[in-house]
Amino acid sequence: MAEMCHMPYLKPPLFVRAVFNKIAMKFGLFGAVTLIVRGRKTGEPKSIPVIPVDHDGARYIISTRGESEWVLNLRKSGTCELSTAKGTNRFKATEVPTEKRPPLIAAYRILAGKTVDTYFTSLPDPADHPTFRLEKAD
């Protein structure tokens, strides 16, 4: 279980939250898919664009902005859905220990490109980027 302490978080600007995220999810910009996870307080589904990365036969999602709401929600629920134009799949999520994150982050940065560089410059420690391994749930 993750320790309960203050973790860094880069809050997205209003434009990103209100406009860009919706466009990214709708059109799959930069390889984005829609992550759907239940809110830990409301139980209501919350949607956010993520770019999943496949590495060594497994699929991962990485929080570029640190300790985000979706991270907190996913830790509590342990399950999520990824939705694309082709359909929606349900996953069990397991947080990756910090020491195993560097190769996953490196693969993610190659996949996502320069658009994510500023997040990793601002938060250079792999501990600041919660990472989850996704396994299809039946």
C-alpha cells in the first residue's frame, strides 16, 4: 500500500482540463485513450486521457503530472477501463514499485514524445510518477 504523504502534483491549466482533455479523448491525440476510473468519494466514473505504453509484454499507464486525482481514485478502486473508438476494456491495476519505473518511463517518453518532456523536467524523480500495470479483467 502506498504511504500517505504529500506527493508532487502539476495541476493542469483550466484550458487543458476544460477543453484539451476532451479533444484528446475524442480524437485519440498523441495515442491517447480514455481512462475511466470510479471516484473514490462519489463512486461516479471519471474520465481522463492517458497514453498507455506496452513494455515487455505488459501494458502500463503513467501519471505524468504526479499524484493526480485519477491516481488516487485508481489506488482505491484497483480497477479501471480504457476506452477507444474500437471499444472499452476493463483492467485490474497494480501500482509498480518506484525502483521498477525507470525503463517504463523511458519507453513512455519515447512513445509520447516531446509533449511530455516538461513534466519529467519538473518532476525528475520516478517516485513522482505513479505507474500502474494493467491486466485485463474478466
